[in-house]
Amino acid sequence: MSGAGSVNEPLRISVVLPVLDEAARIGERLSELARLAFHEIIVVDGGSSDQTPAIARRFSGVLLVEAPRGRASQMNEGARRATGDALLFLHADVSLPADAASYIRGALARPGTVAGAFRTWTVADGVGPKPWWSPLLHLADLRSRYSRLPYGDQAIFLRREVFWDAGGYPELPLMEDLALSRKLWTRGTVRTVPARVTVSGRRFIERPLYYMLLVNLFPLLFRLGVPANELAAWYGNVREGVHRSSARGTP
């Protein structure tokens, strides 16, 4: 176990949290993580124009760093700063179960397992009226049960040395999570644990058709060989709408 000391010591887990204009939810996420007692929490800001960095600085023990905007760039920088044995990449709108660390340690202890992720449970969070079709948000969770290639909102985790051996996250404008998952499968099993993370349905509620394409059609095209740069050109900035909404305080 790299850097772990005695073999009887628990796996030290570093949480890497890439953020951009997440003032509406970064405080709640960091409060939650503090209760889960991970080895360290690294917030990687991509140039927020709101109070995200200031809120993160209020939390004792949280390391705040900066990186060029883009999830891949930000997560790679967080991984470079990490000192734990394992890395957990968490989105700001994803909430972990209370026993997340136990699931991570258990999965990575299994022979042949190089990485893992959680199942998802998408909810219409926040205040205000929910759309009548909000129960259909759970259709987005089916892929987390049956796909062998986890998405970023499934809270991907792996040992730090495995991450760097795979080359880290590819510097792509989107689909960086699927690209890493494909690399990891060439090295061993990527295991989905039988526990759920709670995912905000804000993207689907604001732009249901837009994000349904992102979740279903674009990953299929990517797997069929369409380059991520071409998908990004067709799709535009897939995250811009979310960041603008967060800056306005929209859930």
C-alpha cells in the first residue's frame, strides 16, 4: 500500500472536488465531507467569479488550490496535491453516503479491482416547485447500475498510483470520465459498489432534452469513436448553463 505505513492502517482517502461558481452548494458539501472524516479534502477552483473560494477557505483543513478551468485539468491538479493512498473524485452537486469510505476501502481491497464508483440516485433538490415529471429523473440512474464505464457523477475512486499509471484524466473538453474508465478497464476491474450517491437533478430540470442527450447519445457516439473535440463543437460548452445557474443561486 503506497504511503500507508503499516498494512493494518486503513486506506487513506483524498477527496478531490473540482468547482466553478458553486457558492450555492460548496458549503453544504464541505460540511458533509468534514463529518465523513476522510484523510484530506482538496478543493480545486477553476476561476470562480462568485464566493466559492471564500466559502471553501472557511473550512479548517480544506486545501484550496487553483487550476485552469476544465474538470480534467482541475482534477489532475488536485491529484498532484494529494497525499492519500486513494483518490475520490467528487462533483459539488453529488452527496456521498455516510459509509462511503468503507465501501471504497472494501472495493479496492478486492483482488483485481483497480477502481470503483457508486450507483446514483438523482433527485429534484432545492427549493421551489418540482416539475410533474421529476420522478422520471431516476431513469438517469439506470446507467449507473448496468454500465461498465462510470461517469463522473458516480464519484469515481481509485488508488493514487493507479491513477497516474493510467495517465490521469485526459485533457478533453468533455467525456474525460469515460476516457479514464476505458483506460482503467485495460488494467483490471472497475467495480460499481452497491451504495448510492445522491445527485442533483438541477441540470435535467433546467434543460431536460439538452442533458438527456449528454447522458445518453454523446457517450454512445464517444464509444463509437467520435472524438471528444468534435462532440464539444457540436454541443457547445456543456457545463456553461450549469455554472451560470449556480452563480445566480439556482439549485
